[in-house]
Amino acid sequence: MEFHPEYNPIDREAECSTLLPSGLRVVCPAYPGECTYVRFVDNNGFELGYWDHQEWADDPTDVMGAIMGLMSQEEGLPDTSEYKQKVWVDDLVKGDVVLVGGKQPMTVVSVEVDTSKSYHEVSVTYDELDEPHLYGEDRVTVVRIP
């Protein structure tokens, strides 16, 4: 089975999950929401599989086969433990996925460094925020998937 991990931790307010013996969690929308998808998330918050209700309707035997295969997988799961790293703000680059203050992951759209001050002021623009300022002496958690 080929994996393409994506950082997408469980939303404890909107989703429920069940722990599998492999350490993966089967995740779906929480009650009273409709079960419109099922996904598999590892202990580091990386999604390793996702299927929505339209895929079930279009190809139920292949989708259920893939879901059951992932549920029974005990070896060959990717080690995502090193995908989250602490880096200096100065080292951020466009496209990095940054975790700031426990909020949803945000993708860096641009990085501008102001060297006219005694410190580096780095303006980081995200998809969802309007240019929060981080400073060169700050370290942030970044997700970098090889």
C-alpha cells in the first residue's frame, strides 16, 4: 500500500475516533453529523487514508477493500515522527506548513525579512491570516513531508 501522508490532526470537537491495534485511529464526523467520510490518522496527526461517501457509492467493493486493508495493516506504515520540526522563523520558506498556537496548520504564502532593525522581523502571510509577525529569534513548529 502506498501512502501520501498529510498533516491533518483529529478535530476533537467535530470528529470521533477509534484506536486500532496498529496505532492508527479511524476517524469520522461526530454525532449528530452524518458519516460522510472516514479517514485514518496516526499518533502524530498525519492522515494516511481518506474516503468520502461518494467514493463508497461509486466503487463500494474497492473502497471497502482499501479500508479493511488499512485497518488490518500492522507493518509498512510510514514513520511520521520526524515530519514535525522546530525551526527558526528565518528558515521558513514559501509552502511550509506551520503550526502556530495550536491552531489549524497554515501554509506560508510569503516570507519577507526586514534587516533594517537590530533583529530580523519576518512577516509570514498564511492562507487564513493577514500577515502575523514572527521574529527571527522565534522558533515555530513546521511540518515538512519528504
